[in-house]
Amino acid sequence: MKHWIGRRVVVQRRDGAKIAVEGILKIWDNVHERIVIVPGDVVVPFHAITKIERADRSPSLNSIGYRINHSIQFDNAVYFRSNVMIWKGDSLVTPQAILVAHDMETVTLSSGQRLRKNEYSFVVRSLRGKV
């Protein structure tokens, strides 16, 4: 199991503590018969482990997005660094852009380009899967 060090795992427990722990396997300690999961340096003794599974499910973008219309939606797209598709009419300008700022009339992309909100449509797609 030492080959899983550094990988994302889900540890099923049977000792009455939190039933499942998910994180990155930091330490496999045969001497003290325990593992350590991060974040939080959660120590799980070998005797409390029912099962360990890999949790390397890469997140992917949902195929359905929503058009950003309101200021709070632009704020959230900037804050969460969401992938945003940019359309001009029926033409796709860019399939994935990151918004870094916006004001009442414009949006600034991570590339430094500024676009007018009334000339373009911005569509955000959320991530699905475990992050």
C-alpha cells in the first residue's frame, strides 16, 4: 500500500470515528501501524481500517452551463476562477477563459483582454465529480 502515498484515497473506518475519511495519503507507518491523511493530518490506526480505495476521480466540466447575467454571478465566477465560455452572437470566441475582474460594463480576462458585457455572452460551467 506504500505505493499509494501521495494519492487521493478514501478510507472506510470501523472504530466509531468519522465513517469515511478522504484526502491524500501522506504516511504509511508500519512501525506504529497507522496511516496519516492530509489535509488535517488525520491519523487512522490499521485496526480501524475497513477498506482503502483510490479516489482519483478527476473533476470535469458539466456539459450544461448557465449564462451570467447578474453582478453577483460575475463576482462568483471571478472568486471561484470558473471556466467561462465566451460567445459573440452564435460564434464561440473562446471555450475556456478565466475572469479576473469586472465592472458594470466590462469583463477582464486572465489574458488581460477586456470585453464589453453588452457585446458578448458569458456562460459558466460548474465542475462535477470530486475535487
